[in-house]
Amino acid sequence: MHIHILGICGTFMGGLAALAREAGHKVTGCDSGVYPPMSDQLRGLGIDLIEGYGADQLAFAPDVFVVGNVVSRARLADGSPKYPLMEAILNSGLPYTSGPQWLSGHVLHHPTHHATGPRHVLAVAGTHGKTTTTAMLAWILEQAGLQPGFLVGGVPLNFGVSARLGKGNTFVIEADEYDTAFFDKRSKFVHYRPRTAILNNLEFDHADIFDDLAAIERQFHHLVRTIPSQGRVVVNATEDSLQRVLAQGYWSERVLFGSSPVNQSGFTAQGEPHDFKVLKAGQTVAHVQWGISGMHNQLNALAAIAAAEHVGVAPEVAARALADFQNVKRRMEVRGVIHRPGGDITVYDDFAHHPTAIHTTVDGLRRQLEGGGKGGERILAIFEPRSNTMKLGTMTAQLPWSLEQADLAFCHAGGLDWDARAALVPMGDRAQVADNIEQLLEQVKAAARPGDHLLCMSNGGFGGIHARLLEVLRDHGGATV
């Protein structure tokens, strides 16, 4: 089969492209605003990337066009279509489908020469932590010898790729609540029909498609409805929103995880995030020692352990696997170190793009520094409100709170329709706002000093700011990238 993917460089569609290629399909695709790491991964697989959505791509004559949710029927100011290829597909009556629908029919619930029976799909849903938890779960199953397939919305460092078919009967997938396509407004995850599902957390996000939290809770309940009675739903016991989801009804085994004593009957943790006992129903069943920081990652680990148990992986086996877990690209990834007399300047890259995620990331770095005896070193938070929710200005009131653990904050406000300077007034002179990347670089360069930690946060390419920061700071000392 030949598929042509519209929006191929998104994290989900790029992973789908990799799976289709591995399954032996011919894959072509197009996108705009291409940026790493997905573009690098696709080129490494030999998939040519076409810039833009020109109607001339009909000449590829694929068996089906697979349409990403970035594509719409929008028109430009002059009245011309923003996605002329999609208009040409519709006008020509050619076959098309959504990414989640194609994945469900051709990978998740399609017999392969590897799998000996129906695939056991393990889905990881939640506002935050989906990518990291999906990577953890895939690594646990890999180390347990199950050779899982997976699709992760990032690149797990243990695997080096965001997706693979696998050779076993399990498939781990990051289950996004964002809508499927312009012609299918259900959440992506309703297509996956998992037997095991993690509901990690749930708060308001995606203000461009959901009116309120209740609307998202409704979609999460649609996911719960698809889990069979012999399945398992792994739920964060500390989230009121998830309890409301379950109150609408559930038909599968429910396993809770969270902080003791809230969840004595399920999975809890005892100890520090980097070194803790795993308890099930109050009894110690495993011990995790690893190099990952943050209370949120401790909860992610509990969820992954509980899900892996459903496919026969004992908690102690899962804990041993987590000892070697290396996290995901763009999750507190060190992009380089500038050596200066008096202390190194470290530049990080992180995907945080929601106020809660920003708060969790900055707080996690603060705790890490304090735990390592570096509590006096400064954190410079450098971020751009790039997600659709943030662009709409829905959560501006939460920004000062999200950055409270940072010593200084630098916001790239280019292209925003709301006043970032006004939103950050509560931070006083700890916050600066730039209208473009060049101005942002100058602000950070002027403020940075030996021993600082420069934490760059965005769900996009951020104008290559990580490499550019290292370049402008390199004039003052050597760099190790």
C-alpha cells in the first residue's frame, strides 16, 4: 500500500509514518515548518519530506491519503485555501482517512507476521506525562522480553526512535485527547481500543477545541467505555477530575495509584523520587533506584508498573528496568554546557508548554539542584507560549505561578494576541519579555552568569534557541555540546 501523509512531521503522524514504513508500505508525506527531532528521524528512514500542501501532490497517486489534524478547511486572507492539497482530494473524490483510524486498522488491530494473536494495546492518557510514561512502559516490557511495539510522542533515549512495530503481542501507545481530524472531532484515543489504559491526570487544556474541563472529561469517559471487561484501567487516585470520569461508569478492573495514604489499596510510593519503595495494597513489592527526578515521574513510574503488571510483568522486574530508563528527548535534555570560571552554564531543552507542565519542570530542576547541594544556583526559565491553548491566552493568569521557582523568566511573545508583559507583572523585575528571538538572546546573554541553569521550554523548535544560546555564550568560554 502507498500512503501519502498530510502533516507528516507531527509527533504522532511521524511515528505513524515510521510504523507504516517498517510494515512494508510505501510512504510519502508533506508538511510545513519542519523541525527536529522528527524531521531527522523521518529522513533517516529514507522518507522524503515535501514542503507545503500543494495540489500537485495528487500526482503521487497513493492508495489513500492519511490526514493529520493540523489540516483544516481554513482559507487565507485572499480567499484561497490554506491546504490546497486537501481541497483537491475532496474535489477529486479520492480516498482519505485520519491517522488514528489508519493506525487502528493497519497496526493496532491488524494481524502481523510477528504477533501470534490479537495485539494487547496499552494506552497512556493524561494532560501531562503521556510521553514519558509511554516510554517507561515500553522500556519495562522490552526489558521483560515482550518485544513490544510502540508509538511515543517523542524519541525515547533507550530506543532512539519514536515508533516501531515490535515482535510481540503487546503495543504501547501514547493516547492523546486532541481531536482526530477536521472531519472527525472525537479524541484520537477512542480509535485505539486498549485492553490496558493509564489515566495519568486530567486538567483543562486544548482550549481551541474544548470549551471546558467537563468536555474533556466526557472524552476520557468515551475512552473508558472502549476498555473490555477483562481489561484494566490504571487511574491516578489523587485527581478529582478522573474520579468524576469514573463516576460516569466503568466496566473493567480499576487499579489506583498515588500518594499514600490516599491509595492504600493500589500502588503507592515510599521514599524520594529517585529512590523509593513500591507498595501494593500496603505491601512492598519493588524498589526503584534511578536517575530520574521529580515527584511527577515517581507517579509516572507507579502508573507504568501497574500497567505492566496487567500483561504479566512483576513489579520487581519493572523496577529493575526503570533503573536503566533514560527518559525522552526534550525532557530536561542537556543540550550543552558552557565552561566559565566560577561555574558552568548549562542549557536544557524541555517540552513544557502548559502552566502546570512549566511549574512541574522548573520545580523538578529546583529540587534536583537542592538535592545535589546546588540550591544556590540560579534557574533562568526561557519559554514561548506556543501551544494553541497558550496562544489563546486562556491560562495567562497561571504564568506567574508556573514560574515561581525560577530566579529569572524570559518570555518570547512574538505572534501573541495577548499582552505577555501584563501577564508577568506579578513577577516584577524577575521577568522580561521579548518580541523576537534576537531580542530574547540578548536579554539572556546579558543576564547569564557562571553557575546558571538555562531552561528552555517550548513544544516547537523555538527558533533553534538552544544552539544559538550556546553560540552567543561560547565567546566567554569553551562549550561542550
